[in-house]
Amino acid sequence: MAIRVALSMLSLVPGGMGGSETYARQLSLGLGHRRDVGLIAVVPGNAAGFTGLASEQAVPSVVARDSTIGRLVGIAAARLAGRHVRRGLDDREVVHYPFTIPVPRPARGQARVMTVHDVQHRDLPHLFSRAERLFRVFAYEIPARRADLVITISEFARDSIVRHLRVHPDRVRVIPLGVDAASFSPQLSGREPFLLYPARGWPHKNHARLFEAVRIVRETWPELRLVLTGGNLDALGPVPEWVDVRGLVPVEELHDLYRRASVMVFPSLYEGFGLPPLEAMASGCPVAASDAGSIPEVCGDAAVLFDPTDPRAIARGILEALDRSDDLARRGLEHAARFTWDACVDAHISAYHDAVELHRTVA
């Protein structure tokens, strides 16, 4: 018998949530096409069409924005619409919040599942305002302790959740993300003289040190340029003349950049998972990546790892990746093939069944 699931995504900001947005879309599509799942996907009015599923329900009165104040306004609107939204979800056994924030609240008889991608605000509190840290206490931390099951995306993230949020380890399930290999066309030769970094302009993405590192690399490879994609890159301010800021680009363009780049460099200071290295690997692109957070766990031995706090170490990592281009391309293709969205969806369905049993036990 199909398990009846609601994905409540009323805090979704289209185009503003990085890898977590990819996760939610792929999870929605995967569940929506399964015969053993009865799915309803709820999204804010400004994200209508996000899943492309007939079972999607958009709530016009809820509009999510990419700021603390904007999210608070969106949450308030979602709470006001909560009774109406819940009526459409009354027959669901599980309510899952892929973007963490639990709105609307589930009914008494429904199991509650939350995805917590990371607890960066605990691990790197200096990167967050006091208001943002306080917001996350009430929006992430307290609800996580009340959830029947917490899903996260790496062992690194699980350890942080258990340590910082005091969630019992038995209630935290690690489910790695996937890569849609069919959407990538690997290219193992004919690469062009540029480095690619697909990341939003957030402080932990470490763009300033990357600029210093590429300056060093260009002493050996003067023709090498750096291409940046992602949102909020205006926050970086002026950039060197050899940096090409593309901003948010269509998926097809990003995939083309993966195929053509000499190296995808990923100097992030913190990741709960980090999809771009795997996407680059699936494209046959050599990867040089940070040794911080979950990144070594995700990349395995298919990337050159470096200390992201030292520009010279980043530069050495890039130069090694350029040197080992063919070897890394082969290793990357094999490694990325281990991460599939089908396996991710299967693991979620198993988690939903477990959450229902846990909820019944507690009730």
C-alpha cells in the first residue's frame, strides 16, 4: 500500500537556495513518479510550477523571500494559511519539510520529518548576525528536537546535529544527495583555459582567498581565467580583470561550463554536502576542493583536496589538478556514478515508513 506523504516547502525561495533547491526538486520528482508513494507537494505562490507535478499545490497568499525579514514574513503568511493548507493534507501519514522550517505544523496524528542540511550557524557563528542565529534557534533547532525523524545529507552534518542540537543519534538519518548522470555529457579532452567556481556569494564560499590563489596560479599559467556562477555575486564587490562573473545561469550553460573548464575549484569553508564537485565529476571535469566540512567525505579520492584557509595551498591544489587532469577525470566519473537520485528517493521512502512507526510508538 502506498505511503501518503506531503512535502511542505512553503519557505522555498526559487533560485535562492543553492543545493537544497536541487535536492527538493529531485526528491519531489522522484517521489511523484513512484507508485508506492501518494504525494502532495505544497509550495509558496511565487514558486508555482517548481516540481512540475500534477500533485503540486501552490499557496498564493505565501511569498517566500531571501532574507531573514522576508522569511519571517513568509512564515507568518504560511501560519495564517496553515488551517486551510492542513485541510488538504489531512489524509497524509507523513509531513516532510525539505527546507527545514516546519510550516504549516502537522496534525496530531501525522509523523513529522525534517531535513536539516547543516548547522553552519553553530559551527561558524561569526558568519551569521545575531538575528539570523536567533531565527535558526526557533525555526530549525527546536523543531528538529520535536521531529519524529531528522534527515541530513552527510555523516559530517549528522555529527554536528547530534552535538549541537541534542537530537538523539537514532533519530538522525543520513541520506546522501544524488547526481542525475543522464543530464551530463562527460568530456575528457579539449578543455579550455579557465577555472570554474559555481557558488553563491556567501561568506563561507571563500571567494576572496580563491582570487589570491588564482593570482599565484597565473604566475605559471598566465592565460588561465576564473569563471564564477551563482547568485548574490554582486556582494563580492570589484573583482580582478581575469574573473568572469556570470551570475545565475541556465542549467544547460552550467553543464557546458563543467564540460569545458580545465578544473572546477571548490574552496568552500563549510558544506553539509556540496553538489558541485560531483556534478563536475559527472562531466569529466577535474576537481580541486576544500578539505573542510563534508567535502572530503563526498569527494573521496577523486579530487585534489587543499586547506581552504591558505591561498598558497589552494593554488597548489589547482596546479596539481591541472597536472593530473586525465587521472582525475577518470576517477571522478567512477565516483560520481555512486551517487544517484533513485537511491536518495528509496532511502527517503524507507525513512518515511520508519517515522510513521516512531510516531505511533511515541503516541
